[in-house]
Amino acid sequence: MKKPKLIKLKWGVAGGGRITENRFIPAMKVLKRSTLLAVYSSSSERAKFLASECVNAKPFSDFDEFISRDFNAVYIAGANDTHYEQVLKAAKAGKHILCEKPVALTAEQAEEMYDTCKSNNVLYGVDFIFRYHPLIKKSKELIAAQLIGKVISVNTDFFIDYLPTDNYRFLPEKGGGALRDLASHLIDLHRYFGGEIEEIYGEKGNVIYQSPVDDFSTGIIKFKEGGFGKFSVGFSAKTAPNRIEIIGSKGSICIEKLLGSEKPAKLVINVEGEPRRVFRRRTNKFLKMMRSVQRSFSAGKEPLATGYDGMINMKLIEEFERSCKR
């Protein structure tokens, strides 16, 4: 059978933050079937600096001018409140899209973004980066193979120490807070491992740092196919043992040092009647994601984490937030 012809990706990136400088641009220098042609930032000086890091890239401080340029894929990497308008314009311009999470400020916006990409026949992926880690993918395969039996519980914790600043992550009007910044990842992983979520609720607030957004959130999840989950996130812990635990009727899976860490991650598998198995893996999570997205976009296929996943994630975040106000 003839292999499908893969197109070369010409990228633009919208957002002048650290993720563009420290992750996306270095990835562009490594990927053989991708090249960066355009960089947008609201700061013209920042756009010029970032564009200077890549030979073929040109800087833009006007988004409409940027999105009209000749590239076929765009990474939407700015503050949360910029995603909605930029994704809509990118979709209408026919660009395939990789968007940072959370994809929008509201579920209504997220649904419109998804529908607009669909109606314009553009591929739409979301940066749920942990899905692309080899140990996460291996765990998903083990669950699907029923190695640990029926999933009873998925438990996750993700803490960093993040002092309040003027960054958008501390501004409620820009979608800031530990829930949206960190729990968006965990809610996606719960869905990835446990299937569709029937109910989600919890509490959020400030425990250590007083700021306009939550520095701690904790939640309970009920899966449609049975089983439960719980998660906690925070901006206020220096040495938390961030981990993922999947408990099944026949065994368990534990993943350590993957969330919020650049150290080699560890996967521990315990199954009744079998010896304990341990696997370790160091990987560049962002580069893994970009390689996968590149393969998908080049072949005209949906990426592993889609705009639909981003939309469902936003709906679940809003359901959680409503529960906090009861």
C-alpha cells in the first residue's frame, strides 16, 4: 500500500512568552519537517528578538497581518484570554492549530472554537503535553489491556511553588489560578485514563499565598463507566511528591517525577501474583508532543489531544467552579 504523502509544515507562533523562547523555537530547530516562518507578539521588540532566533522567521506585532502570512500551522501560545479570538482567526485563515491550555476563558468560547475549526476543515490540537510522555502512553496501554483489572480510582497531585506576580496566571480576568493552570492537565489525564467524566466537584481557595486567584484546588471525579478520581493542585508547595496513581481491581500503576519535573520519570507496576516492575524514562515532553503533532498535521490526521478534548476540559473546569460556589 502506498504511504500517504506528508506535507512539510510551515509554522507561525503567536505569543512572546517563555514557552515560545525556551521550548517551541528550540523544537523548531530540531524537527526536520517543520520550519518557523512567522512570530507574533504584541511587543514588536519581543517579536523581533524571537524571530532572530530562527533564520527564516519574520516578526509581527499585528495579529491580522501575522495570520495572513504564508504558513500552514500555528501555535497559539499567549495568555489564556488571547486564545479565543486568535484560534477563530487562524481557523478562518485555514491554518492548522496547536493551542495552549486551557483553550479559552469559558466553555461557550471553547465550543465556538471547536465548531469553527471543524467548519473550516482545519486540524486543531491542544497542548495537553503529558499525554505524549512515553510512560503515560504505556500506562494507557496497560489499562486498555486490563493488566490491573477494572479501574477503581485515579489519583493525581501537581504542586509547584509560584510566588504571586503580575503574570496573567494571577489575574482572574485572564483565566489565572492553580485550577486552570495545573488542574486542566490533571482533569485531562483523568479523562485519558478513566474515560468520560460524569461528575466533578471540589473546593478552591488560598492557603499560603494571598492573590486574586486560587493557590490550591482539590476535586473529586466520578467516571461514567464506574470508578472515581481525586486531584489536588497548588502554586504553594516547594517539595510536593507530584504523582499519578491508578488503582485497579488486580493491581496498580504509579508514575512519579513526571509532573512539574525534568528528572527521569518512574513507572511502578504492581500486579497480583507478579513481581513488581519499575521503568524509568527521561524525555523532552515538549519535543515529544511536537514530533507527534508534526506527524499528525503532515498526514492530515487529528492529533492525540484534540480541540474536542480542550472543549470538554473547559466544560469540566466550569462545572468544578460552579460546585465551589454552592
